Amino acid sequence: MEHVDTDQLHIGFERYGEPGREPPLILLHGFPDDASAWRGVGPILATAGRHALAPHVRGCGSTRFHSADTPRSGQPAARARDLLALLDALRLDRVVLVGQDWGAATAQALAILHPERVERMVLLNGHGLLNAAVFAQGKRPSWATLHAGWTQWLFQTPLAQALIDADRACFARYLWEQWSPGWRFAEAEFASLALSLGNSDWTAVVLSAYRSFDQDPSADPRDAAASHRLAQDPRITSPTLNLQGARDAVDLFVDTQLGQEAFYTGGFRRVVLDECGHFLQRERPDAVAKQVLAFLAER
């Protein structure tokens, strides 16, 4: 694990491969997960000659806030600001973003706010940042999707923090089992994640991530303009590949095709991976790496 300091964070990240002529890949994990999510994909990318970095998101793993006074925001704009600060600290001008779940929304946010920094994107089960814009057009999620997203409703209640903090690992295990039905993960794999959940800011960041900016008491005022832009004008000019798990039980396939692709003005393609749920990079790292490398080879 390596670390780099930005103005707000001490960011932990894992590295695969060595710097080369091609833009590096930034592997962005989702929820509930951490940088270890990419330990199956990263070595395959490195063997193919690519350089990749997998950071812990704010509030997770070895990433820490410098100051107790910094808002523990989990807003996409805040996570995109962290990512931009990471790129600046490492002097990376232009990158390829590969993001799953939260990581996909973070990638989308950076591509919208700073398109000059994003060469291409691969999103794993991720359209979340665009859903508000889609719904504003009169399209609605299915009742099945609303039921599958029960955690988002829980996170709005006063009970959420106490329930989650009572046993973070049990909560995360339940979501892994429910969101990727049929996946039999190794206990050692889950144990690595469980350690990351011990970060003292994890729950605060999680709850913030599922609240709208204007209704989030943890939102950072510096992200106000960016958050409103993400909600009102979410156009993405970076060529994008979306990988969808056929058995994903939270981002249901039927609701990933409500018209989100209209916001990808730089090109968009979707590939469905069979025998795969929500955590694609953990379940089928070989297939994910193959798709990423093939997409990078396109011109």
C-alpha cells in the first residue's frame, strides 16, 4: 500500500505495473468495498503492460482526513474532487477511469466536471449519477428496483447510523450476498474488506453518499456549484464502456436502459457479463480485465 497527501486527505492506494507511455488506469471501487476489489484485475492489466492505481475512497481503509473540521461528505462532487487532487499530487494529466458502483459515479463526475483529464471510462454497473437526470425526463424506475434499493431508504432515517455501526462487517456481508446471488467469495477476501470498514469516518461518508446535496448535513459547501452542475447538465464526452452483471440484484438490468446512454455524447457501448452479479471485478476479474484491455485497444 502506497500513500499520497492532498490538501484534505492522506490517500492510500495500491499500484499495479509500472508507468509507461499510455495513460494510467485509475481503478475506483464501490460500496461496500475497498481498493482490494481490484486485486484480481490489476495484475492482469500489469501483465498486459498497463499501469494502474487503485485508491481507497475517503472514509475507507487507510485513507484519512487531515482535519477533524473537514466535512465528512460522501457526495459524488466531493469524491471527484478527491480524485482530481490525487491526479494532481501524482502529476497525472490524463487517465483512464475504471469505476464500479460509487467508483462509477465518481468517474462520471470527474468526466463531466473535468473532461480534459479523462481519456476513456469503463463503468461497472454504474449509471447512478445520471438517474436523476433520467427521472427528470419523466422516466421512472421499476418497483423491483425501488425494492432492491432498500438501503437508500434506510440511510435517510435516524436509525441508520446505529444499525450500521452495530456490526459493519455483518451489514457488508449481507449486501455482498444479496447483491451478487450465487457468488461464493473466499473468507480471506471478505476479511480484507472488514478491516477497511474500521475507518472511523466510514459510516458518516456512507450516509452522506446517499443523500441529495441540498439535504445532506455533511455536504461540503465548496462542492455546491459542482453538485448542481452534475444534477443539471450531466453530459459525458469521454468514450465509455459499460459492463453490466446479468445477475446484479441491486442495479437491475431493466433500469440500466432507461435512456442513460443519451448523456454519453462521446460514444457508449454496453456489454453484459453472464454469471455475474454486482461485484463484477471480484467475481470475474479475468472477464473484466479482458473487456477493459479490448476497449483500450479500440481507436
